Amino acid sequence: MIEFAPDIPRWRQVAEVIRQRIKDGTYVPRSRVPSVVQLTEEFGIASVTAQKVHRALRAEGLIYTEPGMGSFVSQQPQDH
């Protein structure tokens, strides 16, 4: 788990961790990113918060979701 800053929404902080992992190659294009359940376990956040992380990253074009399969890093993630 990370130590959360009190003045920044938790979903933003977790999204930044995932963004950084994509940027540094921890998650490469077409690799699976942590599911909502995995995010709740790793970061100790609520499932609603984890869902918001996924929505934000999808909106940025960094990840995509295949129904029934999971969420994956986009082929060519944009720099953020």
C-alpha cells in the first residue's frame, strides 16, 4: 500500500501509480492491469474508488477493457 496524501483524492493517487507503471514499462502494451478487486486489495481502497481509477485511465486512453477478460494497457499509451 501507499501512504495517501490527505489533500488529493485517493483515486487520483492510485491512477498516478498505475500511470507510472505503464510509463516505466511495468505494464507493457496489451498486458493486463490490476482488476478492481486487485486494486482494492493492493491499495486498501473501496471498490467504487478502484472503479473510478479504471474509468479515468480509460478516458485518458491508457487502458481498455475487454468484457469478461479484464483491462489492458492500450497498444500505444499516450504520454501524460
